[in-house]
Amino acid sequence: MGELKKVLSFPVILLITINSIMGTGIFFLPALGAQKAGPASILSWLFLSFIAIYFSMVFAELCSMFPKAGGVYEFCKQAFGRFPSFLVGWITIVAGNVTIAMLIVGAIQYILPGEFYALKLSICLMFVFLFNYIAYKGMKTSAFMLVTFAIITVGTLTALILPNLVATRSENFIPFFVFPTSMIVLTIFFIAETFFGWETATFLAEETKNPETVMPKALIGGTVIIAIICLLFVVSSIGAINWTVFGSSLTPLSDLGALHFGSIGKDVFTILVYLSIIGSVAGWIVSAPRLIMALTRDKLFPPQFKAIHPVYHTPHKAIIFQTILTSILVCVGFSSYQLLLVLLLPLALILYSAVALSLIILRYKQPKTPRPFKMPFGKIGSVLLIIFNFSLIGMWLYIEHDAFHILKLGLAFIALGIPIYFLIEMYYDPHAVMIVNDILAQFALWTENLSFPKKRRDEILTVMGNVKGKTIFEYGCSVGTITLPLAQAVGKKGKVIAIDISKKNLKIANRRLSKAGHTHVKTIHHPEYNTIHPKVPKVDKIISVGTLGYTSNADRILKQMNNLLKIKGEIIFVDFDKFFDIIPNIDWLNTDEVILKKFKNAGFEINVIRKQGFAWQYVYMFGKKIKHVKQIQSQKKNNKGSRTKKN
């Protein structure tokens, strides 16, 4: 397996940082600022620039301490621990992919206003696939793309700043204060989004040369450059056009282009603005898979997504996942992208507040950790930045009519990460599997006809053939979904030994078996999916549904099962894969060839068949024992294993 390569130099990461932060705000918000505060909006931009530069120092210090691919997630992991940092990562993934989808859609609406739905959607998806393909092909190619977009963005603004300065008239600044002074403060809220985007650059730290010193320089230097460009653009634009005209413009750069270069200039700058917006999207597309990869490294995402391409040295599976997710969001949000864009403001401010809080905590928690860059007045400064962020949220709640509804929607997105966290913990930790199975036991009973319909149960019994009078071992019986028909099939002279990790599952299964009069079924509580319970005797056949994917050592389990069977003793396993056609199960269940090899090594000859279910794929693995194999010794009872020991 490959690894990430350090290919980004200071000039490259500086331009990428500029491209990531500058985003779309600079193209529309100067006009909005002029509308709200007139020429005095310049003071709003000046104040916000100082705040942004100071905030960049928060990211600079943390990135100098932990120059890893996880970026903001890594900072919060060091400060808060596992669960809070997952929520930070989750917020970032949600906000980032919504940003990608909505900016692509918003950009096409900007350049093609009208009803060309199919055409516009096709163009949006084309850019999603193109940028992700470039990201897949390697960081050098991606860096070239991002640097190109950064040059386009800076060049576009410079091409307007210079003629603006020539055309500036002092009377356009008089009177300077045309609205109450409070509007200067309020304008900061409306233009704050201009400086969002530091987190995007931090995800690339692991691919940057000398990141401990280079990343702080790029983050702070990039923010300073953006602040200078913004101030020059705002001052020169208000100087060139009366603030009332500038403030009423919906497409300020295109209108400035028309002023200086005629109708051709308007068309050219419309295209340049479109490319600049698309370019800011490209920055996130390239960097975001590094966050997914970092979460996977810490077992907070399915393990497949930490894979690095051996040739291109990119997290290719994370990129594929992102492509699918973004494409879905583009299609779903095509008609409601403005609502989702508004949703990004509180999510971003909550995220940045968490990052600032992590700096404070780490000053106390890890005072001796090397800090090649140290933020001046870091503790009190970070507190003030957090207060500033929440004051912006307060203003937003006061000003926006639907702000409370949107905030609740944002908090709902965050809350959605909580069950996902526990599902992922269950994926990796057998103890968590037991706890969650206990909690969801009754739910499993209610939904058994959805998760494993009667049609699928009948298929299993058909494959098993005549089991009358046989002894069957069921590995993972859950609430008795297959145990009941199995008990019926073996009859009173047969026997079923069923084990499960959950006591509550077994309680429900025993109640159902007792009600059906099946006294020939023995259930055993075994809180360990990595071994076979020692009380399980020799059996004729083995069956398992939805359990094999939980074990961290399938080789051991299969070889222990081999020792329970005679030659030609039959097995049938059913497991689940490709949840919602995206989320995979454990690695080895993804590929039929790997499954066949694993069972062969354990002394079995099997067939593998995949069938589509409701929102997942059923994987049928059935066959017989063809040879004896040496049994792998069980681990100690308290050894719970880990999915880091891949099969």
C-alpha cells in the first residue's frame, strides 16, 4: 500500500490556502457591505481583516503542533478526545460536502440563469467528476489545478483593482457615515463568510514539505494577502462607483468589468467569477478525502477509506466515496441550494469556535508539546474569538427571519453524527457490539422482516437441505429470526445450539422458542465473537446470519468451526455488504476472491452469491468441509481483539 507524499512547497501551499479561503465571498459581499453601511463598510472590512489574521494564528499554532492530514479533527482529538473530535470531523464533512454541492449549483445558476435544468445539472455533475478525477490522479496534478484557480482568482481581482484605483473619485467617499454607526458592526456579520476556509488547507499538512514551519506561514501569509486584496478591492470599487450603485449590484464584478472594459468585459468577468467560484470548490474536493482518511486511521470511519493508492499516493477510496456523496447532494439540493448555503454559517462558526477552544485546552493539557509557531495572547485571544463567533450567531438569529429554524436544522445535522458514531464504534469494538445489540434487541425483533425477510430465510433452509434429526450450530442467533424455522426443520430428534453476544437478544429468542414449544434448542450467551464457546459440541452443519462481519479474526473462527465438523459437513453463512450501495462491510467481505481464499485456508470449499436487498447486499457463502485444519488457539476471554488486525 502506498503513502501520502510530501510534494507541496511553500509557494504552492500558500496559493492553495489563498484559493481555499478566498472562496465566493469576495465576489458578492463587498457590494452587500456597501449596501448595509455605505463607504463606512470599509471599516467593517478593516476590522474583520484583523480578526481573520488573528484567527489564522489559531490554525497556525495548532497546525505547527500537529501537521497531519486530519487538520481540525486532529486538533480537536488532541484536546477533547474521541467522541467530541468525531463530531467536529462530522460537522466538517457535512459542511464541506454541502459547500461543494451548493457552490457548484450556485455557480451554474450565476452563469446560466434560467430553466435549463438538465443542462445545468449535467454541467454540475461534470465538474464534480472532473475535480474528483484530478484529485484521484495525484497531489501534483491537483496542486497544479488549485494553483491555476488561485492565479485566476487573484488575477481577476487585480484586473479590476488597478482600473478602479485610476477611476477613484474622492467625492464617492463623502459622506463617509451615511448610516448609524451600529451598521458598521452589523455589516461584519454579513461579510464574515469571506474568510472561511482555513480548515481546507490544514488537511494538506501531511503532504507539505516542512509543514511545522511552512503551514503557519501559509495560513497567516495567505490570510494577510487576502485581507489586503479585499481592502484594496472594496476601497477602489467604492471609489470608482458611487456606493449606492455598487451596493445595489447583484453581479458587482461583472458590472465593474462592463464599466472599465465594455460589454465584452462584462462577459469575460462573468466567466472569470464562475471559474473562481468553481476553483474554491476544487480546493475542498482535493483536501476533504484527507479528513476521511484521518478519521479512518483512528477507527472513526470504515477501514476501507484509509487506503492510499500505490501509484498516485492519494486516498482513492475516500475520493470515490466523496464523489458519490457530493453527486447525491448536487441532485438533491439543486432547487434548494440557497437554504443549505445559509445553513453553513452556523456550522462554520461552531466549528471554528471548537478549534479556538482546542487551542486553549492544549495550552494547559500539552504545555510542553513543541510549537514552532505560538499565537500571541493565545488563551485570552481565543476566548475573545469564540465570543466574537457566538456574537455573529446571535446577530444572525436576530436578523434572519428563519434563523432559529435553520439553526435547529444545523443542530439536527450535528446530532445525526451521534448514532453514526456509535454504529462505527460497534463496527470496531466487540464490547460496543454487545451493548448496542442489547439496546436494539427489541428493535431487531420489530424489523426482522425488513432486515432478513421470510424469503431469505426460506432460501437458507433450502440450501441446507434435509436437516431432520441433525445437530446444527447457529453462530449469532440474534432474536431467533432463523432459529425458529431451524428448530422446526430439525424436529424433536434434532438439536440446535445457538450462541449470541447479547443477553437481551437471547432473552427474546428464548421467549419465542418457549412459546413455540422448541425444547430441543440450547442457547448460550457468549460475549465474544472472536472465539467459539467451549460448550459447543461436534455438529453436522453450521449456519450464521449477519455475524461473521463482526469478528476481528475470521481465520480463527473458521478454523475452530472446521474442528466442529466432519469431512463434508456443511456450512452456510449470510452477511451484509454495500449498505445504501455505498458503505462497505469489513474489507474481506467486499471481494469474492478473498472470501473464497479465506474459506479455503480454513478447509472449506464454498460458493459465493450476492443478492440485492432493501438497502444492502446479501452475501451468501455456502459449501462443505473438505479437509481438517489445525485449530488456532483461542485468545483469552477478556481479549476483545481489534479490527486493526485485518484478515
